[in-house]
Amino acid sequence: MNFTRTGTTGGGLSSWSKGALNDFRALDKFGILVIGDPAAVLNARLAALSEELSHCKNGGDSAKALADDLRKLSGMIAQNGSDMNRFSGFAAAIENLKPRLTLVQFGNTASMLWQPLQMWSNDLRVSALSKKLTEINLTLPQNSFTWHGFAFSNLSDKPFLGQLKYFSTERSKDNRVFQFFNENLWKYRYPQDPVRERLEFYEALPILSSAGNTVYDPFLPLGMKTLLRAGAGTTVPLWLRFSSAGLKPGTYTGVICLKPSYPDFPVQTVPFTVKVLPVDLGTDYPDSTNYTFMYPNGHENLTGILARKKFNIIYPGCIGQLAADYYPEFDADGKMVKPADYSKLDRMIELSVSSGIPLNRIQINFWLELNLHGLRHNGVCTLKYNTPQWKNAFGIWLKDITEHCRKKYGIGKDRLLFTTVDEPSGDVNDPGSRMYQAYLQAKIIKDIDPELRTKTNPLPDVLNDFARNKVSCNKLLEVYDIIELYRPSVTPEIAAWAKNSGKIIWTYGIYGKTTAPDVYRREYWQSLRDGFSSVVTYWHLDAAAGGDGFNGNDGVQNRVDYGSMYVDYELGTALSGRREEAHELGREDYRLAKYCEKRLKQRNDPALQSEYRSIIQQGASGSMAEMDAAYARLLDLAIRLNR
């Protein structure tokens, strides 16, 4: 249990268990409150273990030894269990017996593949209730992908090394895959299997939150695509990613084999079946982007990663900062003395195209903050903001950048966005407020060229008190084309206001490594429910307080690692994370929903429309398992709509 309070009388935010203050999921850091006799609580836990042990039929000597230790511990609790000072020690002793019970439960096997009930959570302790992995079944549309998680536990006191590999039914039917696990002539002996090249295995690495709680987030591809390592007594979360890109509809079968490299560990096989349904999502993706340092970094591999994620809206950073120095140099009279250098921007565009993003789909989101960075060249601005000379020079740049994008790449004004002020708040009529600046800067842009598109994202507090701030928000609609709303603050009233505004609506969140993956995926369902666009972003794709997203305690100015990817900007390397992959699953949900919407418009069927709305509502308010169920319902609806 934990108690937390906030307010001036408490000196701000304070917590009984300070170790859990920054992570409310760190239950092991909470305080202990026992109601009644501590011995009774301990005996109840001990009795539960004894009950589970009594159902183990083949435990042998291990079961007898465990039963003896349970009796000894019961005697110790009878003598000293009522002493609260000893409660934690006894509780830990009971917990330490659970792995031995697991060994007895599973016949003293040295290792096993098993299926956690909640793979997207961080509680991956193998127990007597764990289920061995007996099969993997996937169902998905054409030109999509999905993830499936499972776990490997090394129950022995020795390290484990082995290989995890997929084999087609044709190759495995003679039961000789373990003798010919790495056959150099396999492609000549067996027909080409389309599943192998579309199946990838990953290990989820354990990292710590700032509160010391374990989070299994970074996805590391298995070495050689097959190598699995596990220390003695450890559990490794495993994930497989399957892509149906280019596959014909049908059922594909095979087996996943685990071949140990050390003696005393069992070999294991798991039947694998994937059904690709005749629902073709195609190769076109909806508009997609995120806030990232990988574009301004300019490394070819990092830009390629973003392109493979189908990001078509490039975020070059805040214009005027050194990483995005795209303004010309002006003298004190507003005359251009040195043209702008767009070579870094050109490189982002060209790398995106060479990595697979069609040029005709590329958009660019310029972040401005004109009162802070407007017209800064090499860190210096010679003109005072919002003076006639400044406005004239800014107009020259707007024309220059739009002409550059149009002439060199065919990117018109309809594919350029200008974001003005980050999270404006306050009274739009107060010149000292950021809300005033947001209105002013967008109006400056629109006065120069009404065809240019503008974007803003009101501060979450503005939405949290929407009734008071609605006048200011309505004023923004006069000069903005895109409104980006903070998703956790969107109420039904705000959703209706946004939908009726006639503007394009994006959403964003501000999250960290302890945020549940469900949140990242669910936002797409919520955008479907609210009638918003496909652009669902969050702060931030790769930002880390200390430059190292793996370490939650290395920040200098703060200790928040926002990023859901783990990037080395100097080497140009990156790992995706479980939260980011959940976010991408949400986009696949969105694509499938839009597939259904398109076909529903061709029918006048109120019952099917009602069913579709029910599915979207289920996903928009559901857990990861409920979103999986909603996705399955969408697939079934898509099949029926194709008939």
C-alpha cells in the first residue's frame, strides 16, 4: 500500500514510500500494511503453497524436500511470525520457495517455453500456474504485420545457450530438423518457404525505471537471428514479428524449434500456424509522423529507420536552432545578405525517398517559435521580432522555402505545415501569454500567404479547463488548419468541438518508459471513435534525459526518459521498444478500420454500421487483450464486407 498527497500543506507532492513516487507501478517499493496478526497472513501464504504442492503428482524427491522446508518454515512462523519486525524476512522466504514449486510442477525440467497471461506487462515470473507453450496461431490481413510474445525460462542452476528457429512443415515432417538444424543445401532440398523470410525473433531487454522497477521494453533481435541466451534461474521475454507483405491468402504451417547448445536441456518444438485472410490493406499507409531527433541528426541509417516505419511527415526540428539552421542571413534593414542553406533538409527528403517513401507523399512539419528563434541564422538574429522589417524578411523566407520545396521536389504548399508555439496557454487577448503568441504567429503566416498550413497544440491545462478556455480555443480556429490535442485531456465535449471545427485533428501524448504499451496502441482506436485523423504522435520517439534511454537515473536536468526507441546518434544505430511497437500495432488497427469504413460507405446497412461502432468503442476503451479481440472482430467484419 502507498499513500500520496499533494498541495501546499504537504510541501508539494509527497509519498509514504518515496521509492515509488516516480513510478506508481513499482508495487515492490510500496509500504507494507498488515491488518490483524502478521502470522495469520504468513500462514495463509504458506498454506497456498502447500495446497499447490499437494496437486503435484510427479515431484519425487524434490517435492519431498520442498514439503519438509514448508513444514520447517511453518514452525518458525509459529514461534516468531507475530513479530512485525520479522514479517519481511518471512515473506521473502516464502517467495523464495515458489521457484522450487515451479520446478516440481513441471517435472524438474531444466527449461521451458511458456505463455504468460499478460505478455505486455512486466510481471514475467514463471510459476506453477504458468502454461507451457503448445502452439502459436496468428491471423492477419494481407500486407500487414503482427506481434506475438512468449517466454523462455531457464529453471536450472546453469547458463543456457540455444537456437530458436522456424522450419516449414515440409522440412520438419520427417522429424530430423534437430539433426539438420543448419543445412547448407536446404534451399535445394525443400521448396522455398515464404514464412521464414517474414518471421523475426526478438528478446525484450530488462531496464529499470527511475524508481528501480523492471520494464521489459527494448527489442533486441536475436543474434544470428536465432541465438537465445539465459542465465541460471532467469526468464527471457521473447517476441516474434510476422509480416504478411506480399503473401497470398491462405494458411501457412510450420514448427518453431528450440535446440539447446548444452547437454541436460530439453529440445522443444512448437507448432506454428498463420492464417492470411483475403483482406488486402495494400501498400499505402495513412499520414504518419512523430517527434524525433533522428531527422535532424542526418544519419542515413536513422532516416532509413523512420522511412521503414512509413513516416511520411518529416520533422526537421525547430527552425532557427543550430540543428535546423535554415534561415537566410539578413542585415539590420531586412535585406538578405546570404541565402539559406537547405542541404540538411534536402538530405532528409532524399534519404526518405531512397528508403521507400514516395516523394508525392512527403510532407514537412516546420516548428517555428518565431518570438524565440524566428530568422536566427547561425544563432544570431539581426532583426527585432514582429517589426515591419522582421515581417518583411520573414515573408521573404516563407516564399523562398516554399519555392525551394516546390521546384526541387514538387512539394506544394498543401504538404508544408508550420507549427508556431509549443503548448500555448493563457488568454488569447493577453499579449504576455503564449496563447496570444500562437494566434499572432499564425496570423503573420496567413497574412503573408493564406494558402500555407498552420498547426498548434494547446497546453493540456487548457483542455483540462476547457469551459474557461473555449473562447481562446475558438479564436485559434480562425488562423489554424491543424489542431493537435493532448489525448489524455480529450473529453467527449472536446472531441465534439474538435470534430465540428472543420479542422484536421492530430493527437499527442507525453509518456515515459513506465507507461503501459496499451496506451500507445489505444490512442488510434480513440481517434477512430472521435473521427480524428490518422496522425497520432507522442513526445518523444527517442529523447532520453541523459542521452541513454537504458539508464533511468542519468539525467542532469531531469530524469524522464520519454523515448520508446533507443538510439545512438553518433553510430546511427537504434533499437525499437515494446511501447513503440504497440503504437505501430495501433496504426495497423487504424488501417483495418479504414478498410472497413470504405466498404461500409458502399452499403446502406444500419446493422453493420452499428456493429462497426461497437467494435471501435471496444477498442477505444479496452486493454491490450480487448484491443486484440476488437481487431479480430474487425477482421471478421472485413471478410463479410468483401462478400
